[in-house]
Amino acid sequence: MNTGLLLSLAGLALLDSASLGTLFIPVWLMLSPARVGAGRILIYLATISAFYFGVGLLVVLGAGAVFSATGDALESRSALWIQLAVGVVLFLLSFRFAPKKGERDSASASGRWHDRSDARSSSVVFIVGLALLAALVEVATMLPYLGAIGMLTTSGLNGAAVVALLAGYCVVMVLPALVLLVGRATARARIEPLLDRLNAWISKRADGALGWVLVIVGFLVARDAAARLWFPEMFGS
């Protein structure tokens, strides 16, 4: 296990931690007029983490089967050049999703999710359902997570290490929301203005977040391929 891999996984997990399901909805729940308790928000975070972990295991198992069938082909220089090209394409594609100057949409996707998380019911069933719905919606766009799974699959680590890193990824992914939740419980007067500012930022800029996701994922995927191509001794250290 090398430092470069761990840093890349941590970076992708922190990027995932700022997604709709892992940060934006928990912030809205903390600010909800329904006064959703800390216990229910923990249930929400545990549900979305478990969902991500389960999906990750399924993808790793499938990717592992493909990796076993293709042998060393995925670690060949040709495959690494393809990975590098994919990373560059993702990076360039991010400019397609950059929000245009002065662009506003009051009926944005983030606004609709805000209304969902502000629903009258705050029962456990509602909270679990909200977490699963958010996770299902994000499955199609979980680029950071898929990038992390790809790195783990080709890392040469044994199954136990891959599962442990996958679990660690899911913990880091919800860590910022957990920190905000602890802050609200221990220093409510100080943390709520921060939550309000974060909520305002989310409402204005969340719908342009995909561009930033593509930039960072593209960079990390390309960096991983470049390290293997030109600095193999550093990558394996």
C-alpha cells in the first residue's frame, strides 16, 4: 500500500463528501423547521454510507472478475495510456458544465431536493427513504467513487485491504457532515450561522458542482496513470 494511493483515495472521498446526498441534504436536515434530531441525521448518514459501501463491494467484485480474466492487460502501457486519455477527457469535459455568468435557475435540482429534505415528516422511515433515494439518484454520477474503485481494483492489494479501504472511504465521505452535526450539538449558536452560509452557497452554486467533480476526478485519474507510466518507482513505493 503506497502513500500516493492513500492520498488519491482521501482526495476522492473528500470530494464525494461535498455531494448532494452526503453534505447538502444533511445541512438542510439540520436547518429544517421540523427540527430533525441528531439521531435521525446519524441514521441518514449511516444509511447512505452503507448503500455506497454495498454498491462499492458489488462493483469491486465485478471489476475484480474482469481484472482476473484480462490478466496483465489492464496494467500494460496501452491500458495506462487509455486511462490517461480518459482523465484528460474528463478534465476537458468539465468546461462543458461550467455555469455561465449570471445564470440562475430558481427551479433548480438543488431547490427541489431542499423541498424534499424539508418535508413535514421526520420519521425514521422517511429519513432512511430519503437517504436511499439520494443515493440512488447519485449512482449514475458517483464519478469520484468509481475512480476510487478503479484505483483499488488495479492496486494489487488483497481482498481484505480493498474492503478496509472501501469502508474507510465511506467513513471519510460522511466525515464533514458528522463534524457539522457534532458542532451543532455542542456549539449550536456558533455553528448555525455557518450552516446558514453553507446553505446559501449550496442554493446558488450546487447545480454547477458537476464541473468541479469532473475537473478533480479527471486530474486524479490522469495523475494515477502518469505516475505509473513515468514514475513507476514512486508509485510502487
